[in-house]
Amino acid sequence: MPKFKLFADRKGKADQAKNNQFVKLAREIYVQARRGGTNPEANYGLKTAIASARAIQMPNDNIERAIKKAAGGATAWNMKKLFMKDMDRAGSPSW
């Protein structure tokens, strides 16, 4: 039994390390898409972030989800609009 436990521990650590890389690159893709637009041909930073993500074999779904989130898709909230909606003329919250 210890043989399989050792394998499971190693695999778990390797999966966690890979997940940490995916999260870091998804965050970088999000930042670059917010900074320069969602078109990789017009945004060199986004293009290099996507190339880095593909180099470590990050799934395309994760890349597309990060870009969609930065573009203001269904999962992203525009917090500024949300807060400005509830402000009155004096700048104080109206709730």
C-alpha cells in the first residue's frame, strides 16, 4: 500500500505546481487583455502571455475564459459602474 500512497503524493504535488502556473498565467492574460485590448494581434503583451500559456500546455478554455473575463463577459463585473450607479450627486452612497 505505501507504494500507491507515494505515487498519489507525488502526483498531487505535481498537479498543484501545474495549477499554480496556470493561475499565474491566467492572471497575466487577464491583466494584458485589460491593459491593451483583447486582440492578440494588436496587443503584443497579450500575445506573449498566450504564447507562454501554450508553452506549458494550458488548455485553450482557460485562455479564452481569461480573455472573456477581461473583456467584460458574463462572469466579470464592472465594479466602477456598479458603484457609480448607487451614488447621488453629492458623491455619497444612496443606499
